[in-house]
Amino acid sequence: MKIVIVGCGRVGASAADSYDRAGHEVIVLDSSTAAFDRLPSTFGGKAIRGDGTDEDVLRRAGAEGADVLLALTEGDNRNVMATQLAIEALGAGRVIAKINDPLRAEAYAELGIATVCRTGLILDAMNSYLGLPLSGLPGLLPPSGLHDGAAHQRFAAPPPAVKAESVPSPRPIATREV
Amino acid sequence: MFVLVVGGGKVGYYLAKELIESGHEVALMEKDAARASHIADEIGSIVIAHDGCEGKYLGEAGCNRADVVAAVTGDDEDNLVICQMAKHHFDVPRTIARVNNPKNEALFRHLGVDELISPTRMILGSIEQDIPVHELLHLAALGEGELELIEAHLQAGSPAIGRAPRDLSIPEGCTLFAVIRDGVATPLRPDTVMLEGDKVIAIGKTECQDLLHDQLIGETVSADA
């Protein structure tokens, strides 16, 4: 399988190494070259410096048509965007976004993206060791809804020019202090 | 209207300020505590010092009753997630995102963000509008400055195409003397027929330029017409 990994932190580097050793075609991206020090010298995949939320960068890295894209950076939103780009623009097969905010993890699973939430995973790993009831927080959530990309045609490029929207004339309402 | 602004940079700050002055109800989310308290000092206690990308804090900020959510941070991925969470999780009727990378516009639009504002695209558009596409190019001033070396790029619509210099009424004091075709420069004789795509090199008095323009480019049409 062609597996693209965005973010070469501990999880990303470990995933890249293990999939590489299992014989998969692995492409790992990180915005910092220093991150690639985490990869073993035996790593045979591609390690590319670049922003995984930039469509051009992903294309240049060869992410188009990937069977799997894993977004494992430290930024929940970067992960969300990388996976959505992969589905919408790059024709990726399956994607997983690491989202540590449980609320966002659930919301994006409903929007059709598999999410993995460290918060729930760690807590429940500890709870099962301690014999305590599970937290109810999400761990790995498979997509429960259809992502837009599955329901629609791939979006057409180039995008129409953006026009400045005029701000509607204000109604006089007293400002409320929050 | 209740407007939730996320991102307390320059854009978010002035946006919140203007909205308040227009009488709207505003809440501003800014995750940097120092920046948040600075803004609160300036425009009052409408600032929530939390990350607007975090679902919990969006909820606490009253996202579910917002009429508009404007995501104006400097990071496209944050703005996308804020708008998607607002739209799909909190049922906000109108979401507006600032988009820095123009390439992201199609994705954002497709993923349901209602309105996109791309400063990059706007500035780009503005610059491109100001580049004259059907103009004479001034290459150099000659002599005491009363003469100019001019290049005219003959494009579709030019009255000179298919004609030779002797068929044109070249203003007095001007000479068409060379043509660049396919990267090769050749002398322009009175009977050389000019073609679309040619670059005609001329020397002329500065005051002849309008007439020269009419002959080689066409009647003056402003770029934004």
C-alpha cells in the first residue's frame, strides 16, 4: 500500500518505520527536517520536508492516490485539513486524523473522517489497567457519516474569484457584555 | 446580530471594534492570554481568552446562538475547523473564513464555509488589474528626454496587423524601425507586413505617443473598462 504520513513526531516516525519494514511504500512529511532524526537509518521510504496542509506540497511529495493518509502532527486542525485535502483533492483511499480534542474528534467522525483521540485512548488504557469504568471519551472513531467528498464530485479547480462581501447594514442593538 | 469573532490579531481586533461601534453584540476569542487582556483593555470585556478551535470553548462562547462566526486567525487550518465546527456542530447559519492560501478556497467552499475572504487573492487581483495589457512599453528615454524608445506588442484587435508601416499614418517625428518576431529582430521596412504577436520597436517624440498608440495598439481603452 502507498501510505502517506503527515507529521514525523514519535507516533509518525514509529508508524513510518513499521510500515516501511512491512514492505509498504511510505512517504512521511514534516515541516522540520530535524524531525526526520527520529527515523532509523534503515528507513527506506521518502522523507519530505513540507507543510502537509498545502495541496501543492502533498502533490509534489507524491501523495496523490495514496491508499492511506495518516495525519499525526501536533495540531488537531492541521490534521483535519490534511485529511480533508487528501480525500477531496488527492483521491486518498482511507484517512485517519489524530484529534486530541474529544469534541472535535467526534464532530469530524460524524463528518466522515476516521479520528483517533489520544485523550480517550490513554485514559481508557489506564482505566482498564486500574479496573475502573471506561471514560466514554472517543478513542479511535470510524467515520459515522459520509464525508462531502464521498457524496459530491471532486471540487472543480480553479476556484471562482472571491468577491468582497458587503457587510449588511447594522441594526441598532445594545452591546452585551460577556 | 450576535457575531462571534475568532482570532484576536489585527483583523479580529478591528473587526470586533467596528462591529461594536455599529451596535452589534460581539464576542472575541483569542487564545493568547496576554493579547486577550490587551484587547479587553481596549474594547471591553467581550474577550474570551481561549482557543476558538477547541469545541468546549466554542460552546462556552455561545457559538450555538451566534448569527455569524468569523474565523480570522492567520492559520487557514484553524479557520477551516472553526467554521466547520460552527456550522456542523453548533448550527451557525453564517460562517466566514479568512483564507490566506488562495489554493484553499475551493476546498473551504466545498466543505461548507459560507463566505471566504482571501486577502492574498484580493491584492493579487488588484495588482493584475493595474498592469496595462494593451499599452506601449517605454524602453528608454533618448537624447535630452524628448525622444523615447518604445515597444508595442501587437495583439488581436490591433489595427496594424496585416498592414505595413506605409499603410499606417505614423505621426511625424516617429519612426518604426524594427520588428521582433519569434525572438528574431529584423528591420521594419515600409512594406513589411506586421503580424499578431509582433513586437514593434519605435522611436518617437513623447507627444506623439497617443497617436502611435492608436495606430499600433488600437483606440485607447482603459484597462478596467
